Amino acid sequence: MDRERKCMWGVALSAGQSEGGYQKGGKGISISDCIPIERDRCFKRYPLPEKDGHYPCQRGVEFYENYADDIRLMKELGVDALRTSFSWARIYPQGDDVQPNEEGLAFYDDVCDELILAGIEPIITLSHLEMPAHLFEKYDGWQNKNWITCYARYAETLFQRYHKKVKYWITFNEMNMALYLPLAVGVGVDRAENKEEAKWQAVHNMLVANAKAIALCRKYSPHARIGSMVAYSPVYPKSCNPRDVLKANDLNRENLAIADVLVRGCYPSFLLHKFQAEQIGIQMTEMERKELYNNRVDFLATSYYNSNVASTSEEDGKAAGNLFGGVRNPYLEETEWGWQIDPIGIRICLRDLYDRYQIPLMITENGMGARDAVEDGGITDDYRIAYLAAHTAEVKKAIEEGVDVIAYTMWSFLDQVSASSGEMAKRYGLVYVDLDDAGKGTLKRLKKKSFFWYQDFLRKK
Ligand code: BG6
């Protein structure tokens, strides 16, 4: 019970999906500003946005203008923590600027001050599917080592500026997305001759950037805790056919390979073997190896939306999911977007990570995307309540079993632009935002039934 109380229970947002304020206050164009609406995973193109296109993140849900009122609502909800991100392009508009944008820094001072005043702990991600588009234009993606210098400068600025306000930092959102949806995290492999090599070089450079950020955080903000994040959806074998089991094992191993380096400070042997066997030549200096080892994360954060199933049979139907899908699990229901709902999976996710790493964990995203309807001035989202009730119950069980969960921040506080599709129709919020896929609406906030459910949950915890 004590451990459960030690866990911060909160909500999550991301700058790129909620803030808007496109080019306001000196902000540069970030890659999220360049994402059009597209039902399917849409991280398919390079920036920049076309003049007349509809790019929903440019407006987001106007957290930039509304943050004070939104934080008042969070206080009313009674959360311990808000996990959100700062916009890299708001602070370094081009990414490779020498000086930061003071207006951007002042904005996040205000956001943190409001949060602290409301008794809400800020948990800040440095880059959540968001980075200056200019970096792409000039240096391509993370496979270029110049990105490391730019990111480290940005990180140093944040730790120097906010060391009195922010006690929890996350270097990257879902780093392993680099393997499945590379463009979303700034990995521009499409133009590379050897795509596989470019991808892993980019991952390595991100890991070095992560290590540099950890070193800088320890220098400027020694009392803060710093971690990084992956998306972990445990993969189950479809049958006890050893081939299915092996396939599930392969996928889980690959999925956690980046977390292995974050936590252990060195590459897992299966990955080194893969590099050798597939002639993937990574530029990795001895100095970088040392940096990885000396700067390991204090905690590991993960998102959890669904589990996956692996099968070697061609005949199984497909299911969608966060990062990658699998075959359909006949025991589970799914959302309209085909993400299968598996509350026990979140407990398995926590067990897997804790058994493997033995360091504190955060669930920084967990929630249900659904089409909510406003009826008689309210939103009766019983399906979301059922989702959250079942998932939080499993998180509590994992904590009782001994897993060290230091935060659970549900996705999301407000409805915001879907990261993968740019839709507003795919809503995750406890608070409805009146905005549609065509960009029409008043942006008025309306508490859903799930808001009151979570408020009650937080009171009782
Ligand atoms: C996670 C991302 O992968 O999934 C979030 O970190 C995202 O930014 C969430 O919003 C849900 O995905 P989507 O595509 O439904 O918004």
C-alpha cells in the first residue's frame, strides 16, 4: 500500500500535439507542424509543410494560449503529476541556433510555475515526436552526428534554466519508434542507400545524445532524476509451436534492444551479433561507448496501449497497435482503430521490464482512442472508464507484487491531435476539446464522464 502511495498518479500531454502556437513567440517549424491528416500512420514524408495544406498540430488544441485554465482543470482533477514535453523548436527554432529563444524559455517558466503552484509535479520530455524541421533540411536525420551537438545544447539550456522547477526529465519519447516509424523521431532513413545501417546509426546517435543529456542533467541539476522512454507492447506467441514462441521472443528482444542500452549502458550481444552478421557498420567511438556506460538512466518510462501476438502462420488476421501490430488476439476486444485492449498486458509489461532491469519504472502513456459524442451537453465515455479502471487495477497489482512504479500518467488529459493520423476524431482525453478534423470548433473544454471517474479514483488512492 505504501509503495502504491509513492507512485505519482497523473495525466499526460505532448507539446507537439496540444500546444499549437505555430510560429508564435519565436517558435520555429517543428516536424509535428508538418504532419497532415491521414488515417494511416502518416510519418511518411519529410518536412516542410505546403502552403495551403491542413496541418492540425500547427494549432494543436491551443494549450499555448490556454495553459493556465487547463492547469486549473488539472488541479480540480487532483493529479500528482503532468507528464508533458517542451517543444525543441520553441527553444531552438532552427535546432542549430547558437542562442535559445528567450520567449520560448519564458513560456515554459510560466507553465512550470502554474503547475508547481497547483501542486502538480512536472515530468518533462525533451523531445516527443517533435524537433526543428530545419535540422532535417540541413543535416538529414539523427544519422548525422551534428544532431547530437544540437540536442546536447538544447538539453544543457533546459537543465540550467529549470533545475529549480523540474525534478523528472525524460530524454526522448518512445526511442524504439526509430525502428518502426523512423521519420516520427527524426530518423530519415528513406534517402539513405543502406537503410538498415542508417537506422541503427541514427539509434546509436540518439543513445549518445541521451547519455550526454544525462551527464549534463547530473551536472546542473544533481537532485533531478532522469530517464528515457520506450513503447513496450509485450508480444505473445499465438501458439505453443516453438516457431511462434521464437518469433515472439525475437520481437520482444528487438523491441527492448534500445532499453537494454539505456539501462545497462552497453549493446546486448544479440544486437552486436546482428550488426556483424548483416554487415551493419556503426560509427561508434571508444569515447562514446564509455559515455553510454557512465550515463545510464535513473528510471525507464514506457507507454502501454496494447499487447501483440506473433504467429508464423500466414492465415491469421492482422491487428493494429502502437508502433507495430501483430495478428489478431481472439480473446481481446479492440478499439475502432484496431488497437486490441488488454489490461493484463500492462501488468505483464511492468513485470517484464522490472524483472529485466530492476530500476524504477514509469507508465507515461496509457489510454483509449475513441470517437466521443457530445449528447445533451455531456460525454458519457463509459468505454474509457472501463479501459482505465481495468488498466489501473493491473498497475496496482504489479505494484503490490513488488514492481517499483514511480508514476502512472494516463494518456491524455485533453483531447489532442493524434500523433499517427493527425485526426482529432481519435480522442483520448478526460477533457473534450471542441475541434474537428477540418479544424473547425470553438476549442471549448468540456469534462467527460471519465474526468469525474478519474477524480474519484485519485481521491481514493
Ligand atoms: C504514442 C505517442 O505512441 O501513442 C503519442 O507517444 C500518441 O504521442 C499515442 O498520441 C497514441 O497514438 P495515436 O496515434 O493514436 O495518437
